[in-house]
Amino acid sequence: MSDVSPREAWKLWWKIAFLSFGGPAAQIAVMQRLIVEEKGWIGQDRFNHALNFCMLLPGPEAQQLATYLGWLLHGTRGALAAGIIFILPGALIMLGLSLLYVTIGQVGVVEGLLFGLKCAVLAIVAQALVRMSGKVVRGTAAGLLALASFTAMFFFSLPFPLVILGAGLIGLWLFRGDTVPDVKTDSTPRTGRYTWLWTLLAWLGPLAVLALVLGPGSVWTELATLFSLLATLSFGGAYAVLAWVAQFAAETRDWLTAGEMLDGLGLAETTPGPLILVTQFIGFLAAWRDPGTLLDPLLAGSLGALLTTWMVFAPSFLWIFLFAARVERLRGSARISAALRGITAAVVGVIANLAAWFALNLLFAQSRTVERFGLDFDLPVATSIDPWALALTAMAAVFLFLTRLGLIGTVAVMAMFGLVVSWLVG
């Protein structure tokens, strides 16, 4: 167990939660910056080991990483605190925005602030790439593996799980002769023998109750079923499954329209927390439109949102309680270390791919798709560049790389600049 007090850790988790804009790349970057570099609570190698494991799990990897790191610091209670706090601000903000969406139909009052935050997030991801590359990509082989990972995802649109699996296999061969550092086996927290079972029951219990009481055709049962399946099948992050979810919700079940799904994605992109929180918006609209005879529509929508969030995120705790102790014991294995070193190098490429995607969508209004010779990627239309986004992103990069303003200061200043730009343009 860690010498860090639970109160100190929980304060930091709240800080991380409110800074977790921009998807998993930015969220992982924030955790590394605050926990590894500034606080020094967990070493870089152990952080990488935890990250590699979480990359292999279904579901939101950043929230699982927070849960794993919380478990390393304070065992079961630390895992619960870190995992819940990480998603709580985003979930509450999404719920509030959903209520505004169906009542007044306007959620653009904070558009300027969020524009500035997006620019800051892009600079944060760039800084994370620089720092992580220097610490993780050691040697030519690791550098080539990171480059290959980026190329496979950005230029060929290969699925994330395939890239990570391939990197592990290549790493097993490339780094098989590397020296494995000694590992202190007594530093692994203990998890209660039946903690995983209670977590499983807490996750699937509501589904069983809803199916028995309301029947399989109820919107509540269907929401619980769909999103419990999503939680176990969503390898490769939110983008890997959102197309399927959107099609099912909009076309098969008519819970919302395609336009409303895009609105939900926009809300999720500009709030803290994992992008998969867009599922909460789906759950809200589905229950709001079919509240039954006993519930007020707004209350039904709120309960639908909470049910959806629970079914999506509860399994993340289950995976950690089931496997984290075993994964920690494997840190001394030469083969596992070689495979995970390959995955670590590939993660740098994955983050680079996410950074490129984010930059493409933030800095340019238009892009064109290239599909030839097996390639499948988007190129920006140079004339569609947003000069304000470019200027604010460059300004945020200057603050982060060249001044001592720090992460919080940079985010706050860029939010204010975004508000000013919104006033000037609007």
C-alpha cells in the first residue's frame, strides 16, 4: 500500500477528473503528468505496465487506468474512489446538458470556453507525446514500432485491438533478451476474495431485476442489455463501437435521430470524461421518450441516463478486481515484459494517431478521404484551416513548453481566450 494519504489522492483524482477533456490520449497524459512526473507516487515503468494492461481490456481505457492506479495506491477503496471520481464530473455535466437539450434546446452558452479548452487539450497531448516518447521509446526498434503503430492506424485504418496484439507479438520477439528489473512482490495491494463477485452482482443485478419485473421488451431492460453488452465488446475505445451503437439506437430502436446522435457526440466531446459518456445521452433520450405511466419524462430520462452509465462503467471495476493482482505479479516475467514493452512503444503511436485525429478535426473545417492502394486516411483541406484554433493552440503550446504557468493555469487562461474569441467572432 502507498504512503500517500487517501485524502491527498482523492483531491488529485478530482483535479484529474475536471481536466480530463480531449479523449483517452489527453486523459492518460494528464494522469502521467500529475501522478508520475509531479507527485512521483508511481514510477514510469509501473505506470506503463498498468497502461498496457488497460489497453487490452474492453471499455474506456483511461477510466480503467485511473481505477488501476487507485488500486495500486489504496487497494479496493482506492480503485472505487479513483474510478468513480474520474467519471463523475463528466456524467453530471452530461446529465445537466441532456436536461437543457430537451427543455430549452440550447447548450451553446459555454461554446467559447470549450473552444479554448479544446485548443489547450491539443497542446497537452503534444506535450505528452514529447515526454512519453523520451521515456518510453528507447532504441531504434521501439521507435520503429511506434512509427509502425501510427502508420497502421492513421494511414491504413487498422483496428486498435489488432495493432496492440501485433505490437505485443513483435515485442515478444524483439525484446526477448532484455534484462528484467527486480520487482518487489510485497508492494502489490490485496483485493478481497469476493470483491469481484460483489462487483459482478452489482453490475448485472439491475439487468436481472429489470428483465424479471418489466420484461425483455421494456426500454429499461433493453438499455441495460445493450450497454452491458457494449461494456464487454468495446475493444479499441469508443470510436470502435459508436457507429454500431448509433445505428442500433437511431434506426433499430428509434430512441433518437441521427441528428440528435451527432448533437450528443458534440456534447460528449466538449465535456470532461470518456467520450463513451455519449451513451448516457442515448439512455436519457430513450427513457425520456418512453417514461411509462408512473414517471415524469425528465425523471425517467435522468434515471435512464444513470442506468446507462452504470452498465457501461461498472465492468471496468470488475476487470481490475479480477486481474490487476495477477498482472502485477507478471511484472517480473521476461516474456511478459518483452510483450508489454512492444505494446508500450505502440501506445506512443496510438496517442500520436489520436493527436493527429484531434488536430485534423480542431484546426480544419474540411478534410478529404484518400482511399487507394490499401490506404484509407483523411487529409486536411489547407484552405479550411481555422486561424483562431491554430493561434490558440500555438499559444497553449507556448504556455506549456516555455513558461511555468502549469497545466491548471494553461487550461484556465485558454478557456478565457476561447471566450474572448467567441465574442469577437460571434
